[in-house]
Amino acid sequence: QVQLVESGGGLVQPGGSLTLSCAASGSIASINTMGWYRQAPGKQRELVAVITSSGRTNYADSVKGRFTISRDNAKNTAYLQMNSLKPEGTAVYYCNTKGMSRTFYDYWGQGTQVTVSS
């Protein structure tokens, strides 16, 4: 069982920055991924960025060059630094982690609202 606790969402103006945090606890596999997804009103949930326990990253084309995902393995915490935010970035952002303990697991946080508006 893995629990994810998210923080950092809020209101930011276009062009501004915001950093999200996701702290994982529980039976975390040594080899795992942590990632951020988002879901805007009327749209499907989409991958924003993902990072493996070894530090390999992947980003959605829409956020490349503006967002940076990182992690602190000692704290089991992932971060999403979001720069140059656009109104279309308004969405609920969800933290996710996947791994293999006794069995494969796939857990989600509750989500945190990010609103980009002037």
C-alpha cells in the first residue's frame, strides 16, 4: 500500500511559476516511477511528466522546456516545477506512482487544483 500526499497547488498568473510536491509513503518498491498527470475540464487525463527511481525523465510535448520533474529518493518525494504557466495549464494535477512490490502497484493522489488566470 502506498499513500501519496500532494501540495503546492493554487492560483497563479499567466507567465508565473508554481511548484508541486508529492510525498509517497508505504511499501515503495526500489524501482519505481513517479509522475504528474493533469485533467482539464472537458478533457481526458494526460501525462505531464514522469521520472524513474534512477532519474530518467519524460515530458509531454506541451510542457517541454517549461516544466521540470525531479525527485528526492531519500524523502520519496517528487516535484514538478512549472514555469511560464499558460491559461491552458489550468487543471487538476494528480500525482502517480507505479512499481513492483509483492505485486504490481499503481497509486494516485487526490489531485491538486492549479488555476492559471489573471
